[in-house]
Amino acid sequence: MTSIDDHDAYLAAAPDALRSSLVALRALLARLLPDAEEIVAYNMPGFAIGGSVIASYAAFSRQCGLYVQPDAIAEHADAIAAAGLKATKTGITFTPRKPIPDELVEALVRTSRTALGR
């Protein structure tokens, strides 16, 4: 994807097969972080409070990613594995066929926010 300026532009440029998953994730993140600002950092849309990025998301050719603070991934590693998802130090990849459960997104965002003291 090319450089983007906002969430809408990012979603419009996302692969068709992934767009609905990203739209749903954006809506969930906006609901979970009503006081956050929608930002673009590192060419990824995200949500920040007081300049600290709480959560970001991305589209790749065949999968999506949710990015949070490392503490959130570590704390919820068992739940991530139980959901059959793969994680790195700061992110979880998912597909429309195997999405991240909303409850897990909520737990990750809550922990990410707490880790940043926001």
C-alpha cells in the first residue's frame, strides 16, 4: 500500500477480501477507545491517547494485523494461542476466516492502555 493520511484512505486501499474485517476492527477499537485520536503512524492507522499509540491495525496481502503494547501480548498469550492465532512481540495476525474474538481485542486494548498509563 502507498502512504496514507487517514483511516478512510487506508481502508479504501486495503485488499477487498480484508476490508470488511478492518472496518469492523476499526469500529470496535473506536468503541473501546472513545477518548482516543485516530492517527496514522508508521503508515498504519491507529488510536492514540496523549501521543501514545494504544492500538494499530494493518492489512497485508493475505492477512490483517492488530498491534498493541508488548505487555498486552505477553499477558494474553494463552488466550491468543487458544484462539488459534499467531502473535509476535507486538502484534497478532488474523484473517476474515479466523478473526480475533472481540473479547480478546477488548482485553488486549485494555492491557495496552494500562501499560502506557493511559
